[in-house]
Amino acid sequence: MMRDSFRRCYGLQCKYNVTRTSLSFGNYITASLFLPDIGEEHQQRNKTPLPLVIFLHGYAYQLGFTGIYGLLGSSEDGGVINAIAARGIAVLAWDQTGMGARQSEGGATFYRRSGGKGSRLGAMVAEIQSALEFVRCTSVASESDPTCLRQPTGGAYPSLHVPPLDSSKVFLVGYSMGAAVALHAAAVLPPSQIAGVGVVGGWTPMRANGGNVTTGGNRMIYETHALIPRLGLFAGREHEIPYDYDELLAAVAPRPALIYTQKGNRFADYTQVAAAVNIAKKAWVSKGAEDKLQWSAPDAPSDFSDPEIAAVLEWISAAVIE
């Protein structure tokens, strides 16, 4: 089921010709789709599908994706979402479970509903999968796809006021927690559905992060934010954790990837992060795609302001035309 509201712009979105429409997909997930305002007449003349970025926000329990890094950043474009959309790329964003407008869905409530067998991070990955289904079923190719929801008047979601989206050019961009979610999603979902991944901070190798006092250790993941509760079962025997970030990163190859890891991120062990990237880099090299991996490690604290937004914009602009 999916609904949409009239497309409109707000504040800096109007200044930069970006419109926003509300919609829902999957298990009643309410999201916002930000679009370059190319005009209805131009839409009718130009049927070229738009590339899409799924923006995954960080730890923002009060504000969700509309917080400072999403729409209210220091960038002159008003945050990374408007900055991307202003460059002709659609952006889909929603509040992650337990955050923003969905605060009541997090914590103990989530685990009561899941029976203790699920994980919030797993649920976030599943929501990305639902978003990819939405993109597929609103593309031009879905007109003959029997698996997409059909309306009585014919066609998939005929009332949706958006231009066609290119299901072959869907990119994940995540910051902080959103970066960890993006890497997990890119590793486990079909590669044909995710064209590339851009992540800023958000991860540190788990096998070397057991009782790390500086970063907060894995307890930040399984207890403080309760993203992967069963990770706590490996406390004291982290070497037995079944996977780690070097393997998640390698699973992205040979697709385009931006790995932005600030050396001053207090929640990450940069020495271990660098080691993981260097191991994963071999996957791109072995597939003849070394140029598709962009790794930047500035001597700066964890943030998502002008330098990080500029890096994401440069990367996504190049990735969509490959």
C-alpha cells in the first residue's frame, strides 16, 4: 500500500528548486521523496528516469532524518538531502525505527513485537528492501510486472506525482548509524538493486572493539542503542563474531563506494578501520575495479557538515554517470 501528498517545497527547498512529496511503502513506513523541480511539462517531454539516493540518517532520536545532517546542515543548500536533489537526483528518506516520528517503535517496544529474535538493525535493512521494491514498482518497467501492486485504473500507483525512477541507479548514502545500516544492506541485498554505497563514519571493526574504553566498545551497539542485541553474546570472545566490516566492505565490490572515515571519530578505532579498508580493497583490485573505491581519511572529528557533504556530492555526481 502506498499514498502520496501534493508535491511542495519548503524554505531552502524552494530556493534550490527541490520539491518534497510524502508517501508510504512496506509495513506502513512513512517517507519523504525529494525531487528536482523539473516541472510537469518537462516531465512529459523527458521520460528519462531519475537516479535515486536513499539517505540513511545517524543517531537522531528526537529529529530523525530532518535533523541537522539531513535538511538543516551548514551547507548553503540546506543539508545533504537538498544538496543532492538540487543536482538532479531524487532522494528518499525516512525516520529509522525508534527515531524521529517513530520513537514509540524503538527500544523495548520493538523487541516485544519481534519476540526477541529480531534486531533493530535487521529491521532497518528490511525497510531498505521495501524501499527498493517501491522504486522497482514505480519505474517504467513495472508496467508489465505482475508482482507489483496494480490499481483498478491500471498501472502501478498511477496517482503518484513523481517522475520515473531508475531502479538500476539506486545508491545508499549513510552517516553514523546510517553508514552501518547501508553497509549491511549492500552486503546482503541483491547487488543488482543497489548501484553503489557512500558512507561517512559510523563503523569500527567489531572483533577488535570488545572492551574498547575509547570507543565505548561493542556495548554501544548491543546495549546503548540496542541495534544488534545478540552481539552481546560474544562479549569476551569477540574473535568468534561471525563477520566483520572488512567482509561487509568487500561484499560491495566491484560497485562504486565512498568510504569516508575521519581519523578523529571517537567512536571508531582508526587503526583498525584503516586495516579493514585495506583488506577490503583487495576485493576491488581482484575484480579490476580499484578505481571504483574512493577512500578518504581526513584528520577531523566525526561530523557531516560542509567537507563531508562536498565529498558525498562529488562522489554521487560521478557515480550516477558511470
